Amino acid sequence: MTTFAQNKTQTNSETYKQLDAWIDAHFDEQVRFLQALIQVPTDTPPGNNTPHALRAAELLAQFGFDAEKHEVPEAEVKAAGLESITNLIVRRPYGTANNKGKTILLNAHGDVVPPGEGWTHDPYGGEIENGKIYGRAAAVSKCDFSTYAFAVRALEAVAKPKSGSVELLFTYDEEFGGEVGPAWLLNKKLIHPDLMIAAGFSYQVITAHNGCLQMEVTVHGKMAHAAIPDSGVDAMQAAVKILNALYAQNAIYKTITSKVTGITHPYLNVGMIEGGTNTNVIPGRVTFKMDRRMIPEENPAEVEANLRQIIADTVASQTKGVTVEVKRILLARAMQPLAGNKPLVDAIQKHGETVFGETIPALGTPLYTDVRLFCEAGIPGVIYGAGPRTVLESNAKRADENLVLEDLRRATKVIARSLADLLA
């Protein structure tokens, strides 16, 4: 005699097959959707990203998804160092007043660093070659606009959930910390899901990540003619001493290890430096921007205080006439996993292993993301989407960023199957 459990398993198995088949049948359309998203630049800086949001809303409307457009006021956008931000929310309710069920939010960000040099493909072309799609944000993270939208389309066409809801959230300030994206929407109570998934890669489900502190340091000296250097105060030499003191910390950081699998130790990097006026002039000002990655076990306030003290102590030992301004430009706290994320982890690992044919581990990443904002609000979340095993494989933030299309197809199946389980 067939048991209820056996019938349910057979029903689920058939649903999964039909979801996979729907995604296969619509995959060419899904790729075209991603190409259209890549073809609208979202370089951040400068961060003029409303045009992309409007284009994404047009594309979503073509298959019946009505996107709410939440334009952030100009003053708030400018204060965040950007030019224009419009966040998109697509709400897909399946329940009734008496049977609401869980709300699951899927968040991907469209902003990305400028393309830089060395491309052999058009960074805004969405060109396809040897099974890969090329373009800035192909892997991080316009691909997951596509993953999530088509997973939801498959869910509605096949599983037809009777309770709960899915919300697609597309934001545009992850590179600048999420303050006028998810944080802005959470603060205004425009979103508050029960569970959430954010853009990631296909071969692991991420449950924790590093924090990031970025600071701008401006060293002031006194400009002078290079022929009479003693009449000035060399800001460059002062900056070099500060930089040496800061970089020396990396040797110490390597002895501080995280207990989270996938995360190693803190690290400090200086990514930008500029100053001076000409080669024959003693520089009177030098500015550099630094990035300090923080493991989940670190206290951000203590990290910042320590860096400021190192800078102050180094300046105190300088020649008289040197002053320094230190400004925090970003603080992204580490993502701390919440116990409530287990249903997400279990579903993604289960279907990831089936679809990819290998174990999908749950671990941490040295990157930082918007998911921390949801976790800080008490909303359990994980990171999972379309992409390779490592950032390096995708050339994310480098020339010729790309995504293996088969990873896009399979990640979409994993998300669709997982949503079917979570909303059952």
C-alpha cells in the first residue's frame, strides 16, 4: 500500500522535474533578459543607476511582474556618494488573508565597479562565447536578477503555491554599503520578509561573511619649490610613513584567525592614492583610501579606533607641520548567521547536490554583502545564486568578467526547487 509520505515524495519529485523542464524551455529567453541587463551600465562610482532600474522594470513587465519603483531622494543619494538610485520591489503573493504563510525575499544588486582596462569583450555587450556570457556585472550580480526572476516564473507556472509570497528586491548601492538600498527600504518598513536569499555563487551557500571598514586619510604638509625643499613640509613622505605603519599591521592580522570555515584572517589594503601638483613641487597634500576587512569575531569600533591611533601615533613622530584628517567612508558589519536560516540552508544544499551532482557546503566568505543588513534586522538570510566556485574564476571586478551559462541554468533550478519546498 502506498503511504502518504510516499505519495508526497512522488509528487515533489514530479514537481522538481517539471520546474527543471520549464527552466530549460525558457532558458534562451532568460539569457536574453540577462544580456539586456548587462547592456545598461551601472558603474558605481559615479552611481547613476536609476536608468538601469527603469529598464529592468520594463523587462520584468514583459512577463507580468509589476515592479514598485522606490526612488531615493536626491539629497540622501548624494550624501551616500552616488547620483541616482531607484530600488525595485516585485511582490508575488500566493496566500489569502487566512493563509498568508512565509514571505521569502530574493535580493540582487545591479551596481558594480567600473570596468577598467584590459577587456577583450565589450563590458556592456553581453557577448556569448564558448558557453559563457561576458560583461560587467555578468557574475556579480545582474545574473541573479535573472536567476531569481525566472525561478519565480517557473515556480508560478509549475508549483502554483497556495500560501506565502515571494518578493524580488533589486537594489543599486551594494558597492557603497547598502545604506540607500536595503537599509533604506528596511528603515521605511517597505520590506520585512521572514527569510531572504541574496546574490551569490552556485557551489556554496554562504551563511557568514567579513565586515569592511573603509576610510579616507588626507595628509597635509606645506607646498614648496623642489629647489628649496626645506621651505616646505613634504606630505608625501609623511604619507609614506603612515602607509608603512598601516601595512605593517598585516603581519599581525595573519595571526588573528576566524573560526568560521571559509574565512581566514583580517587584512588591510590601500586601493587609491593621489596628491601633489607637479614633479618639481614638494607635495602639500596627499590623500589615500584604505579598506580593512574584519572577520566576524572582530568589533568594528575597536578596529576603527586602533587604526586611528596608529595614524595619530605615526603623525606625532613626524616633522612638525604635518596634520591629518581621517574620515570613515563605509562601515559594513560582518554577517552573523541566525539560527532561523536552517530551512534555507537545508533546501539549497538538498537541491544543489541533486542539480550539480556534488555537495554544496555551507560556509563563510571574506567578501561583504547587503545580507548583513537583513540579519541585523533579525531576518535570517543566506547567499546563493549563479556563479563559479571562486571570485577569481569569474573575473569579477576585473577585465572580461563572465558567467558560465550552465551555472546560471542550474542555479535557477536550485532556487525554483527550494522556493517550492519553502512555500509548500
